[in-house]
Amino acid sequence: MGKAQVGFIGGTGLGEMLHKEVGGEPVSIDTPFGATSAPLLLTNWNGVDIAFLSRHGAGHRLNPSSVPYRANIWALKSLGVRAIIASGATGSLQESICPGHLVLCDQVIDKTFRRAGTFFDEGMAVHVELAEPFCPHLRSLLANAAEHVDTKVHMTGTYVCMEGPQFSTRAESRMHRQWGADLIGMTCMPEARLAREAEICYALVALPTDYDCWRESPPGQAGDQIMQSVLKNLDTATRGAHALIAATLQAMPDAYPSCSCHDALKLAIWTDPAQLEPKVRTRLAPLIDRYMTKPTDAD
């Protein structure tokens, strides 16, 4: 099985652009958490070995609550990925963030409640630090690359991750604005949390497709017109994200540099290794092995 330095998680549009540009080999990976959303596409883009994963699967079959987030991150980890650049459609909560722009998110408010949000839900107590949920180092690479693309890129943004699949009420949308949030979406959590547990750098390029319902549509605009506008904005943002990621890869060194994200479990594991059940150690070995003492004969 091939290896990859950088992983990309995104929508169908970005995947189609990438496949058309550089081709690639689809790879299916078994994980302790079931199947991934779709086979991963392994290829080389701008001199970097990458793995692309369509978050919602072929034909956009998986709603945000049904995405197998743990399997997806585990599969990228097993390929050797040390950095993930994710993209996702969002609604804008701020007048200044126009549909079609890009946002390099730096904070998140997690409102999800139906999703498995950790690899360590059984047999271990592990508490990762998440004050900065998106890797500052990877964000800086994207920010530097933004100077070389035509699309407007906002360097910071707070993303409210809601459960869905329904959209917000207008009262909720106005509340999110009062919180100081910039974007509303349904997919970056627990994706970012799991990437940190897997000691993978993670950055999110948000693609605003519309203003959330706090901003009412122009009078007389029909629903199909609104949807056409959303799809047009998504296409514009997707093309901008493609250009931004391509420029980032050109500046990325061959070996992704050391980052504190790569040692996220160093002080996070509270379970005494001597008390860890062998089956738990075996199941989670790719994540925890380097922090465990060698098994004793009793194991």
C-alpha cells in the first residue's frame, strides 16, 4: 500500500478537479472503526504524495451525522499522513464574509451531540489539549499561499459546528452572530478533534456558499434561484480552494516539519500503561505505541 504525506478531505467538486488534473489510485483501507466514507485517492500533486478522501462518499450519500469520521482519520494516519487540509461548505454569519470567499478557520464552537468524538471511548482516559483546534503552522502555510491566489481569503474565522442535518432557525442564526461566530457548518467536528488525537496537523479552508438565514433573501427570489446561487458560489469557492491548496503544496517542504500537533498525546494519556488491557493496547497501537512501556510477560 502506498504512503502519503498530506491528506485532503473535501467535497465531490474538489475531488473531481484533482482526479482530472493528476489522476490517482483508489485505495480501500480497513479500520477498527469500520469503512471510510469512500476509497482514498492516492496521487502526487505538485511533488507531494497526497491522499484525497470524499467526506460524504460517492454521490454525497452520507449526511454530516453519518460520516465515519473515526474511520476516515484512522485511514489517513495509517497511510503516514502528517497534515490534513480539509474543506467544507458553510454559511456566512458576517456581512464581510461574502459567498465565494475562503476562510482559514482558527476557532470552533462544537454543538454536535450524535457523533463518536474520540478514539479513546473505551479502556483508556485520554485528554488532548485543544485550545487551538486548527494547527497554527499549517494555517500559516495556507495564509502565505493566499497571496498567490485571486480569491479573497479571510485569515481567521470562528466556525459553529451544528449537528444538522436541518439548517438553523433564524433565532439560532442570530444567536450565533451574537456569540461572535463567523461561519456555520456541519462537518469540522469531530474531524478536527480526531486529527489532534491522531497527532496529525489539521487546517480547515471553509467555503461560504450563502449568508445564513439571519440575512433574509431578497423579496420575490424563488427557491430554485436561491439554490442556483448557492451552487454557483460553491463552484467559485471550490476553484479558489483548489488554487490555494496547489499554491500551499508548492511551498511545502518534502518532509513536513515537526509540529506540536505531532506530540499531542505526550501529556494527554492518563491511564497507567500497566493497567491497560492487551486488547485495548492492540486496537489502538498505531496511536499510542510510542507512549507505552513494553508489554510484560503477563500481557
